[in-house]
Amino acid sequence: MRASIAAVLVAALIASAAAQEFTAAKHAPANAFPKPGRPVAAIVSPVWRDEKERDNAGESAQLVRLLGVKPGITVADIGAGSGYYVVRLSPVVGARGRILAEDVTPAYLRKLRNRVNDLGLENVTIISGAPHDPMLPIGSVDVAILVHMYHEIAQPYGLMYNLVPSLKPDARIGIVDAFAPTSEHGTPPDLLRCELASVGYREISFDRLSGSNAYLAIFAPPSVESRTPPQAIVACKPG
Ligand SMILES: C[S@@+](CC[C@H](N)C(=O)[O-])C[C@H]1O[C@@H](n2cnc3c(N)ncnc32)[C@H](O)[C@@H]1O
């Protein structure tokens, strides 16, 4: 009897080690990637004076339409901050869909958890990520959004590389940012294109958003196998 319990424990340990090795093979550590060749903005939240002003600008409605956010899909909100998009997209994806609300700032995550609990949003999962890795479940994401936060990512190459395993093969990544230098809380479009292309992402569309000085750029991801290996990624410089 003892021998069979020991055998089960050994088998479980081997399976768990294999699972960790599988995940580790798909992810790379922070020090594997080049540092960005441009300033990284300080973390701030929120961007607008209040959510009403933001609703009036119609940013969320434009994002839903251009990215095709619909019932039943899983949306990863990377850098979810105070939860502006979490609250608006939760009813759009509905009970069969899911919002993975990820951030790296513990204080924002705590407030966001309270907001989600207070509103009773049952289709939201809060995730604590790292600057080089959003740590999302493998093969889970239909649409990933990075709104007014790309310029704050300390490790953009690591984050975009380690995001890939969590994406479904036909996933779309929508990046909203201002037409401004990264030091002024925006990302120049050509710099964004260069940084994403250097990991293997392909641009699908680019739209100027009405109501603000921002754009929505949509990208298709590379496969896990076709990502640029971390040591081959060359940091882009602002033009
Ligand atoms: C200006 S706020 C925008 C919040 C939200 N996306 C919105 O549009 O209201 C930027 C957020 O990005 C988060 N952030 C910065 N670097 C990040 C990273 N590497 N990964 C995930 N979140 C990050 C910050 O903690 C902050 O909550």
C-alpha cells in the first residue's frame, strides 16, 4: 500500500516537473531581452479626468467595433489599471465570455478586485503579471488589449514575446496609444510597428480614433515557434 502511494507521488512530481518545463520552454526570463531603446514612461492611472469624459469621447465603442469584441470571447486587458475597460467589456463578452484583467501594480490590482466584487462581475479574473510577462493562461485569449499603457512597459520585448503562448491562433492584439513620444505618454506609430515586428507580430490595421489624440493599431501574433528568439531581438530606436 505504501509502495503504491509512493509511486503515485513520484508520478505526480514527474508530471508537475514536465508541466513546468513545458511552460518554461514557452516563456523567457526578463534578462533574456534587450532593454527598450527609448524612454519608458512612469506608471500613471487613470488617463482621463473621469470615466464620463472618456465615454463621451467614444473610445471604448470604437475599440469594440474595430476589434470585433463579442459575446463568448475571452479578452485580456493588459495593464487594466482602474478597470475602465473591464467594466465596459464584461457585459459585452457576457456570461459565456471572460475578461482577464492583468496589471503589475499591486495597489491598482487591489482596487480593481474591490470594484469587480462590488459590481458582481462574475466573468472577470484578476491576474498579477510581471513587466516582462503577463502570465496569462496558455491558449486562452481571443483579443488582447493594451490601452494607454504600451509606453509604460519596462520590458516591451519580453511582454510581447511571453504573451504569445496565451493567444489563440487567430487572436488579435489591439494597442491604443497617443500620437506622442513615449516620454509624453504616447508611442509614435512607427516605433510601435518596429517593436512589434521585431518579435514577429504583423500589423492588420491602423485607425486614428475620433474624440482624442489616440490611435488603435491591431496586430496578429506570430506562432510560439515563429517568434523571434529573445537573443535575436534588436531594440528599436525612435525615428
Ligand atoms: C495609464 S494606465 C491605463 C489603464 C487602463 N488600460 C486604461 O486605459 O484605463 C497604465 C496601466 O498599465 C500598467 N502597467 C505598466 N506596465 C505594465 C506592464 N509591463 N504590464 C502590465 N501592466 C502594466 C500600470 O500599472 C497602469 O495600471
